Amino acid sequence: MTHGLRLITAAAAALLVGCTINLPDPNGNGNANGNSNSGGNTTIRVRVVNTTNATLDPDVYVTGEAVTDPAQLFSADRKFTRYGVGTLGILGPGNSDEFTLECSATRVVGTGGGRFGNDLQNPDGVGNQRIMAQDVFFVCGDVIVLTYRRNGNEFTTTVSVTR
């Protein structure tokens, strides 16, 4: 894919999911924001942040395969829970955690939006679904930050990606 088409595709994808993307420079000089990827990175770090005063199931999913439909990603066998309280994928009020994924085994990372509330079987609300594909939204060595917020009765999930 040409660099111009890649930029257009990434920009369109960013509008759909509302995240920050740092694209590599096609000349290998880092990206447009001056960041650079050392090229030797073999992992992706994911940081999950609960800014609310309630318990949160961030609802994170990971797959090593490309997906063409959200249902392919958001299946029980792809839910990632090796972080949080007791490595159950649950965060307490105001807590955060992070985990590392092997780049070669991570093609797509997503969140169902997160379930907010002290009774996660009957949540107070759900945030925004987000899906990020490797080489479009993130590359090896990047840090993906999933931030979960509540403003009154509105629940939001945002994504940022940094080098």
C-alpha cells in the first residue's frame, strides 16, 4: 500500500474510533510527530485506566488474526484478563494496570467499551467499542492507552497510541 493511501486509510479509521495515531515515516525517520521506533521492539504495551469511582471490567480482547467483523474479535475465547485485580481483568475505582503483548501474536486489540459499576452483571453503563489493528493504529513497540471515564450518565472509552 502506498504511503498516501495508508495515511488516508488511517485517518478515516481514526475518525471512526476516535483515537490518536502516530504513523511511521516511510523513509524510516520516525513519524510525523518526531517519534521513532527502534525497529527491534517485539512487544506492545497496553495500559488500562479507570478514572471512575466504580468497578470496571475494561472488556479487552486480543487476537493474532485479522478480523473483518467485530464479532470475530469480541468472542469469549479472545477476552484478555491477565491484568487487574487477581489477574481477572477487573479494575477497582480510580485504578490502572498494564500488560505486555507479543507483537507477533497480536494482530488486533479491542475493547467492547467496558462495563462500569459495582455489579458488572448489571452494569451502570457501557463505554464505546474500540478496535485497533496492527500497522494501521499501532506498531511493535507502541503503547496503547485505554481510558475509561464517566460524566454523569455518560460512559466513554478513549484510545491513545504513543511510541
